[in-house]
Amino acid sequence: MPPRGGWRVWAFVGGRGAGKTRAGAEWVHGIVHGRDGFGPKAGRIALVGETIDQVREVMVEGVSGLRACGFPAERPRFEPSRRRLVWPNGAVAHGFSSEDPEALRGPQFDAAWADETGKWVQAEATWDMLSFALRLGERPRAMVTTTPRATPLMRRLLADADTVVTRSATAANAANLAPGIVKALMARYAGTRLGRQELDGELIDDREGALFSREAIEAQRVGAAPTLKRIAVAVDPPASHRKGADACGIVACGIDAEGTVYVLADVSAEGLKPHEWAGRAATLYRRLDADALVVEVNQGGDMVAAVIGEVAPDVPVTPVRAARSKHLRAEPVAALYAQGRVRHAGRFPALEDELADFGPDGLSNGRSPDRLDALVWAVTHLALRPRAEARVRGL
């Protein structure tokens, strides 16, 4: 069902098989027949797809398309030569392709269904022409059904105050898909950039000028780390544990005999009190049998080591102090990523989002990149500083 209110654009953004096409077809039938909850009745509708073949094969004649949905007596007849559908009550829908935005110059409509806008060829020009054509009726409106891709048009639509967004993952529609297919796809792609986009329906983007590239992270990802010579857990403590405060970054990395670093774990969290993040870091240190617990002490000085000493007296602390900006500290680590010398042993979506959005201003998604900070300290300790003398652990 469409959302309530006087929206102008409804964007149904979802994963593959989430039911987007069916939702679009049912919405068109709803407005054609003036059903309750669907808004004003519409009589002239634009159907816009990536290509005219996609309009016909998916939106019109597909298994979830307009001719497969709705009550049989109400279904439209298709006139291929005129690229249009005609309903028994006189409503008409015309098909258009994103390859030919100029075809939308002239016609006028009171509603539109735009499918897979993330794949449109001349995306912005087509949307602009469609917007001009929506000028009939008491409330012209459009429904967008798409798997999101980080295109200028998708960013523009999702950021527009006139757009109401509905999201749905593939798993939400598992009951209507082939048995076991969602489980198999999740096992293979969950947490990856492709999986988050194609299964979860997330808009995954790289910030212009970001130090780290999602493409490089994906290219170097491995399922598990090899035998490691050293392991470090790094902590970037928050200044406060109040609501809305920065997260506590806690990231573990290891290095092999060849000098390749592997990201092993990210247990960062928000709202942790000092004894809570200290306990979490110490637990990870013991679980991985780490060699070092590296802790930034800019925020709390000696108190940071004292907190860890109270919670985990058996865990020695390696204090580090930031003398340069976050961006300068991260640059050598980003160079190691570019050289293929840092690999993610598993999937760490929240950490990878911070990496891909970290720019010259030292922020990621407008906030302090606490997971990234912890990662930088761990990689720096393992690969960018002279190896310290062996130490004796107290028992």
C-alpha cells in the first residue's frame, strides 16, 4: 500500500526480489480504478523503464507486471505498435525509455511509474522531462521502484523533501521466492558492497576525495586470515558515554610473515561507559591471543590506562598519543590499502562505511570516524612503526 499523505514521489527502494515490480503494478491498478488508500484516480499514466524492451518485458508482461496483476476483468489490453495499455474503464498508460528522454516532451500525465531508475541511461534528462509531463489532475505523482545505485539521480531523489521512501530487503519477501535462494545468496554476499546494494537495498556510495576505496577493500577481502605473527587490538576511547556521543572504536588487526595486515574484528559501540569499553577491549585481546592493546590517550591521559588496569590487570597497555590530524595519520594506512597490503578477513560494514566516507575534513558521514581511528592505530602499530623489543608478560 502507498504511504499516506500528499507526497509527490514515492520511492520503493529494495533488494532483488523484494517485490518492487509487483508493488508498482498494484499501485498503477489502484490509481486507475480509484481504490481506497491509493489517492486520486488517474487516467493518463507514463511507464518509464531503462529501455522500451524492459518496459514491455518487466512492467507490462512480466510475471509481476501490469497484465499479471489486478482482477482479471480489470486488466488492460496491450497495444504494442502504440506502446500503450488501455484499461476497460478508459485509462491509458504509455511506455517510454530512458534512452529517449525527448519522447516525454509533449505528452502530459497525472501519474507515472518509473522502474529501475538506478539503471537509467540518460537518467537526469529523463526524470526532468517526466517531471515536466506530470501536470494533469488534482495531484500529479510518481512511483519509483528500484534497486539503489549511487547515481546522481538516485542521490537527488532520495534527498528530496518531496520524496517518501519505502525500503525492503530481499529477505522480507523470501516466502514468495524460490526455496533456499535467500539463504544461499546471504551466505555468499551478506555484508559485501554488492550484497548490501542488491539484497538489502542500501545506497552504497563512495565520497568524492575519500582516502579509502570500497573497490580496493572488496578486491582484497578474504574469508579468513592466515597464520599471523602479531595481533594488536586498538582502542579509540570516547570523550563521553552520553547519548549522541562518539562511539568507542575497538578494532583488531594482525600481520603475517610477509607484512600483510589483516583486519580481524570490529567490536566498536556507542554509549559505553569506561569500564564497559575497557572490558570489551580486554575480552577481544584475550580471545585473539593478541600481543598488544594499543590505546589512544589524548582524551583521558593516564586515566585510560588506569581504567583498563582496574578491569583487566593482566592486559598490558600500549599508550599512543595523536600529534597529527586524523587525515594525516590515516594517509599512510590508506597507502597500504592501495598497495594491497591490508585485507579484510570477513565483512565489517560499519567500519567500511567510515573508510569510504572519510574525507579531508577528518569526518565520516559528518561524524568523528572512531572505528577508522582504531583501525589506523592498529595498522600503524603493526606495519608502520619499528618493531618493539619482545616483552615478558606477567602471569
